[in-house]
Amino acid sequence: MRLIKKLGDWFNLRLQLEEPIRETAEHRVPRSSASWFYVFGSAALTVFVLQVVTGILLALIYVPSAGEAWNSLQTLNHGVSLGWFIRALHGWGSNFMVGIVLIHMMQVFLFGAYKFPRELTWIVGVFLLLMTLGMAFTGQVMRFDQDAYWGLGIGASIASRVPVIGPWAVKLMLGGPIIAGATLSRFFALHVFVIPGLLMAFVGVHLLMVLKLGINEWPMPGRIVRRSSYLQEYHELTRTQGEPFVPNAVWKDIFFSGFILAVILACAVHFGPFGPGGQPDPTIIQTAPRPDFFFLWLYALLSYLPPAAETPILLLGPAIALAFLLSLPFFAGEGEKSWRRRPIAVLSVLLIAVAFGTMTHLGQHTPWSPVMDAWSSFPIPPVYLRGATSLEREGAVVFQAKQCHNCHSLKGQGGKRGPALDRVAVRLTHDQLIRQVIQGGGNMPAYGKNLTPAETTALVSFLETLHPPVQAPAVNASRAVAARVDSEKDSTPAQGDR
């Protein structure tokens, strides 16, 4: 004990941490705040620490390469002692962290803890929620299996709908026009460095404001928040009815955090890690790329929305919700805190919880929209094969074998994920067709690595036949001009020949 005291004195003399630590531990909180309803914030912080520790251990083995990511996860699952357990802890910890942060946000909203003077604390909490969801999404991409590949394609499709900056946002997200090695490198940097760094910074700011402004008191009916008198009333409350955070209040936080860790451990042991599923392959369309549970509601929403409503709802819905959350403390910063006298707040939380719960449940059973089994059910219409050359017929075979019919329709039969191809030769020139097949774009994955040059040539030859009989296919006008210029140059005699 004497040696420990000497070491402590040595460090304290140089770091001067004893006084801040004592002040933090002994800061007074309202006795009513030492409640089980106030333990979710500390539990979220505990799970975040678990995510950091397990993430560091996984990063020692994981290879952020499009060719090796899937294999490195297989190595963790089967070739490294307890590798599967670390992956399971990390995966289930992510699920629990999202759930706990959502519950904490609802509790703060119902208890009126966003009101004066804690407006900035609430705003920082909103950004913490967004970054937690960002960690969850980028973590799913790290698996880089079939679900992650197509899920990322859906995410890129949503980003591409943003007016003006949509194409730029997709290129920034994917590191180019297609999902490739650069995509995984960017998401790895986001998941391991950028978002955790921002989370740590915002958590520090959040905790600092909680210490400086105090923990929200229990919302009593009739206790009105007024900017002119609240701070004085709160300090009087902590003086007369307060108690030190340590040890009077902290034991509930420790107990609940320990309980959450035990549940995560039990889920990891019983259910194991998440994936990875099959290796990512854009030619395999028969897949249901369901996300992890925190995005299942969005998966179901996309399945049930009519196509015409998808873009406005996906673009306006999140923007309106975020604007409401950020502005909430400024138009409702005073008044009642108690949920007993805020029926609209209670009803709003109930409706949102029921809606999210219902959509999440439907997301577990809803098929991916549209049903992607068109190639086996709908053959290519015979009208497109009459009089076709052998190369064009070979292209039709490639079209069917590579399951292009799953996403694109011909004569009204086939998938609806992409545009109908009955007039594609009118819209795209020969070069544009080749580039679209090889590089992809929008909803369409890149097939450059999954088709041989001969298959690409045959497929494009078939696509060039898809135009109305009375309308000629698209041509590259610049090529015609260049050919005419070259012809004129060849026909003009050189100066020495005159």
C-alpha cells in the first residue's frame, strides 16, 4: 500500500489528476436521479469501450482488402483461438449499443432533459446516435459478403438520388464508380479511425457537459423550467436533496453495465458471430441482402413503398427528422418536463416505437423487392432472337446465364430493379453499353471481373439489337465527324503532290 501511494503521488505531482477525479466522483446529483431510469448512458459508454477493445483485437487479423477480407474473417472464425468469440462479442456489442443509445434518447426525450440549459447536451447526443448508426452500417460492410455487397449497393443507390451532389456522394462513398477494393478501404478507415475518433471526442464533450450542468432531476409534475430561475432552483435542489455520485449513485450504473456485458457474452456464446455469408459476387442475384436489425425497418420500408414514392420519402424523411431533433430544444426549451403532463410526447414515442417495431418485424420476413427469380421464369421473348446472328444469340445466352433478366425486363417480363431494356440501344451507344456493363453505375453492379472479353462483346452485340424496328440505334456522333475528317484528309492531296 505504501508503494502504491508513492506511485500515485509521483503521477499526481506530474499529471495533477487527483483533484479533477475527486471532483468528478463527488459531484452531487439529485437523489431522485440515482434511479434505474438513468443507467442507459453509462451502459452505452461501457459497450462502446467493449467495441473499442474487441475492434482492436479483430484489426490484428482482419485484412481490409476486397480479395482477402472474406478469407480473413473465415480465419478468425475457424483458424484463430477464440477468434469467433471476439467477432461475436463485437457483433452483438454493436447491436446492443444501438439499442441502448436509442432507449437512452427516448428516456431523455420523455424526461425533458433536452430543455434549458441542456440544449447542447441533447444536440451532441443526436450526433452520437448518428455516429453509432454509422458505426453499425460500416461494420456490416466490413464482412464484405453477399449481403454486405448488395446492401452497400442499396446504400449507394439511395445516396445517388440526392439532387446535384448525388453522383459525387456515390463516388466519394465507393472510391470510384463501382464497389471494389477502394470501397472497402474507405469503409475500413471510417469504421476504425474516423467514426470512433469522432465518437470519443463527442463522448468527452457530452460527459463534460453532464458534469458541468448536472444530471437532469426527476421530472416532477408542476415543476416548470424557466430560463430565469432554473439554474438557481437546480443548485438549491442538489444542495438540499443531493448526494455524491460515488458511491451513492454509481452502483446502479455499475450493476446495469455488468448485466449488459453478461447478456452480450451470453448471446456471443449461444448465437456466435454474424457471418460472413457467401463471397460477394454481382452475378448471383438470388440473395436477400437483409441488414442487421437496426436497419431492418428501412429494408421493409423500401420493399413496401411504391417506386414513385421512394426517392422523396428517402430524401425528405431523414432530413425532416434530423431538423426536428436538432431544433427541439430551441422551440420546446421551457415548460413541463414530466411525461405525465406531456401526452403528445408520450404518444409520439409510442407511435414511433410501434412503427419501428412493426417494420423491423416485417423486415425479417419481407422478400427483397422485386422478387429476383425472373431469369428462370421468363425466357427472352422470341421476337428478339429472330434473325439474330450467332454472336447476338450468344449474347442472349450470356444475358440469361448472368441473370441480367432478374433486374431488367423485356416485353414487360423480368425484374423491375433496373430500367426496362426494350429500347436500351436507342439510349446508349456501343461504347456506353460496354462501359455500363464493365463499370456498372447507380443500382447496377460492375461486371468487368465477372465477364470475359468474349462474353462482354457478345452481350453488347445482343443489347444493340434492343430497339424498335422503326428507330435506329444510338450512334456516337463524334465518331462520324472524326471519320469524315479523316476521309477528307485522305482525299486531299499533299502539298508536295500539287
